[in-house]
Amino acid sequence: MSCTADDVVAALRAGADVVAAHRGELVEMDREIGDADHGENMDRGFRAVMAKLDTSSPDTPAAALKLAATVLISSVGGASGPLYGTALLRAASAAGDAAELDGPAVAALLQSGLDGVVARGHAELGDKTMVDVLVPAAEAAGNAAEGGQDSAGVLRSAAQAAQEAAENTRPLVARKGRASYLGERSAGHVDPGARSTALLLGAFAESAGV
Ligand code: ADP
Ligand code: MG
Ligand code: MG
């Protein structure tokens, strides 16, 4: 199975649903080590993406990703909007003008998304951010693609790695973003952006039919 523009739109819809369902949880997580708005930021951004998709039908995976990127960057005030937006913009570039994405293409998309987040936010592995989820997710995706998995299998591998990786941010001391202002007191809490990345990847994988 390959991933078409319609599949990307369906994945974005699944992402909007999961973010809405976990809005309160993400707010509470961000209350512990940030400013209590991550759930609101993500929900506002994804609702704006859905609104935009009511009036436009992207005809390639890249066009769908770029639409979402542009809307997230312009509608989310927090750090997460430009970071997720940049990830999706880079993913769109990686998708090029392909009509369908196979397993290796989806893995390349994830790697490009990660590269975008790092280029924008300069976080390193272990800084307690969404990068701590994207690195193992992109690696798992690459391995799955090399093992011959299709786009759904690649997403499933990424999502599985992401769940565990988000939980692994709990003991870390934050070195980027608002949580870093807390220093040692940021330890003992899962990073909200790590959690939202894992939720999104889980939703994308489920939407791909696994
Ligand atoms: P804000 O911190 O501006 O209120 P959000 O609460 O929406 O924005 O997003 C916070 C999340 O953004 C953090 O949990 C973290 O995962 C992520 N984040 C913050 N700064 C960076 C960065 N420099 N690089 C990568 N991710 C970051
Ligand atoms: Mg916040
Ligand atoms: Mg904020």
C-alpha cells in the first residue's frame, strides 16, 4: 500500500481528532513544566488545518503537507506551531511531486521532518523535546523501510518507537523551550511536545490502516 494525497488528508484528520481528544491532557502536561497551552495550541492549529481542507483539495501528498504546514505556522502562537510547521514543510519538500509515497518515501519524509525541527529549534537528543521522539521514530521508520515494509508498516514502526520514546523523556532535565527555565524541576514529567508527537504518529499509523 502507498500513501496518496487523500491518505495524507485522512492522516491529518486523524491527527486533528487525536489532538482534540487529548487537548486537556496536553494542557495539564504543559501546566507541569511549561505554560499550560500545548493542548490549546495544537487543537487550534489542527482545527484551522481542517477548516482549510473544507475549501481546498490538495492533489499531491506534498500539497497536503504544505497546506498543513502553512496553516500551523500562521495559526499557532507557541513554539510548537513553527516547529511542527517546519517539519511538515520539509516533509513536503521531500515528497516532491510524487502522487504516491511508498515505505522508503514515508521514512524519508519523517527524517526530513526531524531535520526541519532540528534546523529550526536546535534541540539535541536528550534535551527533553519532541526531537527525543522524532529521532527514534525516524530511525525505526528507516529500518522498517529497509526491511521492505510499505507506507503503513513504516508508520506503524515509527509510532511504536514514538510511544516508548515519549515516556523516556520523563526523567530528563529540559535544556530547550520553556521547560528549561525550571532546570532540575523539569525532571519527573513527560515532555508535552514529545507526547503530542507520539499521539500524532499513532494517529497517522492508525489512519494508514494498521
Ligand atoms: P510554548 O512553549 O511556546 O508554550 P507549546 O507549549 O505549544 O509552546 O510547545 C511546547 C513544546 O515544544 C515542548 O514540550 C517541546 O517538545 C517543544 N519545543 C520547545 N522548544 C523546542 C525546541 N527548541 N526544539 C524542539 N522542540 C521544542
Ligand atoms: Mg506551552
Ligand atoms: Mg505558550
